[in-house]
Amino acid sequence: MINLQLFYQQDFQELSIDGGFRNASINYLNFQIHENLIKFQLSRGSYATIVLREILKPSNPLDCGF
């Protein structure tokens, strides 16, 4: 069973983490495309690579080997 105590290190407290929650969806703001430049803002804890993957994803990923 996994519990919070497994993530606490007595000897190395700087390695211990409190944990937290992430949003299941990613919201973006100020999305802009200029030639080959894409700009957008994300909320804290969101990853730009996930947004870019969705933008660049082919219409049928299985046909492209994904």
C-alpha cells in the first residue's frame, strides 16, 4: 500500500516532498501563432510539451506509428 510516509526521508529531509494535486486538464491563455512561432501562457504546474504534442499530433496517430 502506498501512503505519504513512504515519501518522507528522515535522514534527508530536503529530499522529502509534501505532495499535491495536478489539474487533469490544461488551460492556456493568450494563444498566438506567428509564422513558425507559437506563444501561449499556462497555469502553474502545466507542461508546454503536452500542449505542443497535441498541436503537432497527426490526425491518425496509429497510422503514423505512434
